Amino acid sequence: MKPKGILIIIGGAVDKGSFTEQNFEADVEKNLNFFEKGILNRIIKESLYQQNSQIEVVTTASKIPKKVGAEYIRAFKYLGANNVNVLDIDKREQANDESYLERLQKANIVMFTGGDQLRLTSLLGGTKFHDLLLEKYQNEHFVIAGTSAGAAAASDNMIYQGSSSEALLKGEIKVTSGLGLINDVVIDTHFVQRGRIGRLFQTVATNPKVLGIGLGEDTGLVIKENNSMEVVGSGLVILVDGRQIKDTNITQVPLGSPISIENLIVHVLSMHDFYYLESHTLRIHQHVLVDDE
């Protein structure tokens, strides 16, 4: 059964408006492009209630939850969404508390901030909060958004550790279970800026059924019915498809040795391109060029 909810995953460091991952000093007026056309505004528009949506910002992944939460409230309010609150869950017992569950039940949008994705899974995984999140995503027109760690934790497979420079050495990449909102993919963030393509190469080589999704900064995917994925934002999305791999030495070489992979397929997507998970097909957006008169 396809979920009725919408999943929006973001690569982090949103340049023009998500104050949480950069040191923004100035007034918000200088960042109108993000607010009018960007990802945060898209999150609001995907909700049935739009600016009237009840929004909960989950800061569990962050080491500075109060600061991050306040900045998200400021950003959402600038876009006209005033029903915004922060859920700072930093203990597993809170994720089973009825008052937190009641707030989640009433929410139309949940936004997971950046930080450490292992905190998200270790604190929320298997709790009543996690169960309710999955239930609402499956059965309601419910928007779940996540940036950086919040995006990386969305899938059933989650990268939680691994050096970019040594990513193609066997055993360097550590993978565990994520929150399970979408299956058969693995998501990496800050992808282009931090040179993380090797992390996806090794992860996909260990299980070619899994599609690797690399999200650039200020870039995201709007995923509907766990099938159609539309690129939003200013950067790139890299997809790594291992289904056509012909050969690899990953099971033969010892830990710490370089790995070889033959016939790994890579796609590069930008704004308004679509990828369909069920058919594994890509549709590139056709831009219309207007001649200057």
C-alpha cells in the first residue's frame, strides 16, 4: 500500500533561509528568494492546510536544539505559518509520553532538523512516537520533512559514519537502520560539497538493490507515494544505481583495502527533474529558452 503522506528530504545548509546551519546575522529580508521560491515554502505548500498547518519542528538530532528550534520558528513565521512549535525530544521516555504523542497526532507537518542521525534513530526508533509517525505517513496527507541528519535518517538503510576521503576502502562506511519511511534507498547529504560520492558507491555495491541518493546543499527531493521524486532547490541530486553492476571485489579483499566496481550507473538531476522509483526512469525537465529582444 502506497503512503498518502509526502516526504521531503533536503541535503542541508539551505543557503537562503534555513538559519539553522549557517551563521545568519542579517535580517530576513535579504533572503527573499529562498522564502518565496525555496524549499521551506514548498514544505508549507505541500500541506493541505498550507500556512494554517500545525507544524512541529523536531530538534532531536541537534546539539543546540533551542537555538535551532527558534530559528525554524522564525523562518516558518516569515512565510506566514504561525502554528509552529518545537519538539525537543532528548530522552526515549519522552518519545513514549502521551503529551508528545498528542502533539504529533495533531500535526500536519513535522520537520526534522540537522545534527546527528544516530541520535534520531537511537532516541526515536521503536517508540510510540516512531510508530505514530509511520502510521500518519501511511494513512494521512501528512508532510514529513528532514534536512541533513533528518534526511539521512528517513530511509530504512542509513549511513551514520564514514570518511569521504577513504570511502572506497572496504569497511569504511557504516550503515544501520533508519526510520523506515522509504525502502530500498540510502540517503547521503551535503553530498557535492563534501565529496561523499564514494560513500554511496560502497553502500550500493554491498547491496545493489538499494538506490543511492546524494543530496547537494540547498537541494531536496519531494517524494510522493514513495515513487515519484521531484528535485527542488538550487543544487544537484546524484543517484547511484547498482542494479547493473557486473562485478566487484568487495567480498574478496580484506578490510581497509580499495574496492573495485564494474558498471555502476550514476544519474545527475537538477531542479524540476523527476525520478520514478518503481520504473527506475528519469525525466529531465525541459527548460524553455527565451531570446532577448
